[in-house]
Amino acid sequence: MKLGWGSRLLSVWAGVALLFLFTPIFVIVAFSFNKPLSTYNYLWHKFSFDAWAHPFRYSQLKDAFLLSLRVALLATFISVVLGTAMALALVKYRFRGKGLINTLLVLPLTMPEVVLGFSLLTVFVAINWDRGFRTVVVAHVMFCMSYVATTVKARIRGFDWRLEDAAADLGADPWRTFTKVTFPLILPGVAAAALLCFALSLDDFIITYLNSGLKPTFPVAVWTLKRAAVPPQINVFATSVLVVGVTLALGGMALQRRSARAA
């Protein structure tokens, strides 16, 4: 079957759009192998593994990157637990104020980050909390939890709750029913929400900048360091995160295909 001119043009346009989206990623990866002439890694000079051989040359970048990982892991864990529980409650049960909670759940997704960041900063100042690791984690949980609840809700919309009733009829208590029946079936949605939260937390700048105090995360450290230098180690860290993310995504797709074939 031959494609018409319209279909061909649409394919070309899709290819151009994808190239436009992925070009910055290709540049980041390529410049991680650059050996710049100056302290700014903006112009290509020559190919080198120097940045990969010494990724921790700048201690402030290393400390900020490790802090970002700690914040992202903890914020993701808390957000997944709270967001999944919220999604199950909103979908499974009927109670007064459910519509209001659904509305409030969307607010962090639609609110400008600078507004949410300043609001949280005001709260932390009012309760006399020193800005640092604790305030950054709380701030990230505030917006990540909405993403988790929304993603998991979409996953369990068509969930057959009679499976839980069947497990109860067979003598399973509520916790065993959740761990053996409910959670395995909603796990793909929870895993997708966790990956999304981790990426959002690792990438966030505005909310983190306003609430990080003297402990900058990786995006804040890059913003601060760029006034004096832009070393290729920044590209090394970014490329490493990209490789890990792509590997996890491909691994998840492989597991889903294997589960579908087994079923």
C-alpha cells in the first residue's frame, strides 16, 4: 500500500519534530566527551575521556548530585506511599468531600512553580524551619504526590474490585489481599508514577531554589557554578542519569512484554 503525499509529509514532520526534541540530548551526551579550551564547555575542541575519567573533580557538583539523589529517592518513596493510598481511596470509596479533594489534587499540577515555591517558603519561615534537606524533601513531596495519585488513579479506573471480595471470601485479611491481589495488579501504574516522581524531583529548580537554603541540589549547583565555569562533568552527570533512565524504561518494557506473553 503506497503512502500518499499527506502521509509522507506527516512522517517527515514527525521526524523533524523528534529531531528537534532530541537534539539537545545528543549535544549533552556529545559534549561530555569534549575537552574545552576554557572553563566553559560551550564550544567543541577535541574528543577526550578526561571528564569521564575524573567525574568528581568538582566537589560541589558531586555533593550536590548525591544530595539530589537522596532527595529524589526519599521524596519518591513518600510520594508513592501517600499518593497510591490517596488514589485507592478516591477510586474505591465514596465519602463527603471527595470532589473537593480531587480538585485540590490538581492544583499543584496547574499552579506555577514559583507560586508553589514561595507559598512553601512562607510556611517554612512561619513555622521557623531552617531551609535545607528537610524542606526540600517536603516541597518535592507536595507536588510529586499529585502526580502519583493522578497516575495511579488512571491505572485503577477499570480495576475489578470483585477480586478483593474473592480473596476475602477465601480467608485473606485486608493486608494480604492488598499485597497479593491489589498491589501486583496496579504495580505498573505505581512504577510509572515512581519513575515520573524521581525524574521531576531530580530536575526541579524553581521550588528547590527557593527552599534549599545552603544545601543546593544538582540543578541549583549548576546554576550557581555557571557564573564561573561550565565544566564537562555536568554533561557526564546528565548523561549518566539519561543512561540509567533509558535502561530502566527498557527493562520495564521488557518485563511487561514477558508478563503479557506469559498471560
